[in-house]
Amino acid sequence: MESICWPCAAPSLDPRQTVGEILAEPLRTHNLADGHARAPRIVDLLRVVGLDPTFVNRYPHEFSGGQRQRIGIARALAVEPDLIVCDEPISALDVSIQAQVINLLEQLQREFGITYLFIAHDLAVVRHIADRVAVMYLGKIVEVASSDALYSRPLHPYSVALLSAVPVPDAVAERSRRRIILQGDIPSPSSPPSGCRFHTRCWLRERLGNPDICMSVEPQLSSPDPHRPDHVAACHFVSELTNMVQPGAFLPAETAAPAPP
Ligand code: SF4
């Protein structure tokens, strides 16, 4: 069974329902923990996400943002899912609370063997939590790789630009890095550019003299290295890119960071 965890729990929690009623709903809908078993199951769910079970009769507005996110996670866990889609689960939280929620998600994963599909814009968090990463641009996946491979050797110009924007907590390394700032507006996803949909903003295409193929032929995901078939990117000029970006250019502070191209 799949479940979902929302970016900001507050709008997804009915303000007229107590926490107990909120957690009872998926149990009732899926015929789980009926009758006398329901109350202990709700207590159990609250404990699992680190909330005091005596809060069961409180309403969502009586909780902090981090606590509300824990209620959202408890609700996702209620149906005993194999997969939870975490849609920006920490983006609305303070940094210190973000770390607590990430730790909780990791602990639950170890405990219950859950798979997460984790959607996020924070690349440091993605690197920390993900085994495999898919980079999307304008609604299409442009690169897929293991987390280590993506951060040590990105194969798509959009991934390179994203990683160049991640701050490095090392003043010397940070000064030696050059950020790639993408030019132009983001096109409409409902009417994407022809060929490669990144071509209107692609710094690599510009450096290569604006080849026509980028405008006319949509690149497919493929691997440039037969020894690494699980690292794929959708770009006609992956080889040119790998010659420009040094391996390890985007590793974290302790090993960073030669300048990107
Ligand atoms: S195919 Fe062309 S426009 Fe698209 S990412 Fe590669 S170089 Fe850039």
C-alpha cells in the first residue's frame, strides 16, 4: 500500500478534528484496527512519531509546525504502507526542526522497511537521504543516478547548474567556486520548447556554439558509460560536458571544490 506525506501538514489536517479523529480516519477507511483495537493503535502511532499520546484529544492548531508534520507522518503510517510519497515534507519547517523530521523518517525507514519517494528542492537534504536521485526539468526527468554518482559526476548541464548553487560551508572552497546562473525565463510546462526542453537556458549549448540538434531532436535518457548503465542523462553532448566538469567538483565541503566550468 502507498501513502503520502504533504509539504505543509496544516492544510491537510481538518481543523475541526482532533488528532485521534484524524488518525482514526485511514484506519476506518481501510478496515484496519476496528473496534477496541483502534484506540491503542492511535496511541501507538503517536508514540512512533514521537508525540505524547495524551495529545490525542487536541486539535491541529494546538501543535507546532514540526508536531503537525509528525501527525501527518503518523497518518501516513496508519495504513502500514510499503511506499510513502514525501512531497517536500520539510520545506515549510525551520532548519532545526527539518533535521528532527529527517531523523524521524530515517528511523521509521529502518524500523518498518519503508521506501520513500522523496520530492525536494534542497539538494543537501537530497544527498543526505536519497539512494537514487532523479533530476527533473520542466516536468521531465533529465538525469538519474545514485546519489554518490550524481553529486560526484553530474552528466546533465541542468544538474551541474543546480549543484553549482549549493553553498559550501568552507570560505576558501566557496570563493574558488563559480556559480552557473541560468539565463532567461522558465518556459511554460504546458508548451515546452522543441527538441531538448532545456535548450532555451542551456549554458553548455551556448558554449558549444548553439548546435541546431538541441532545438530539433529531443534527447533520450542514456548512459555514456557501458560500465555504469544505471547513470543516465538526456543530453546530446554528455561527452563534452564530462570533459568540462572535473569529477568531485560538487562533493561536500571537506573534499570541495574545484571551480565548475
Ligand atoms: S541537448 Fe543541448 S540543450 Fe539539451 S542539455 Fe544537452 S547541450 Fe543543453
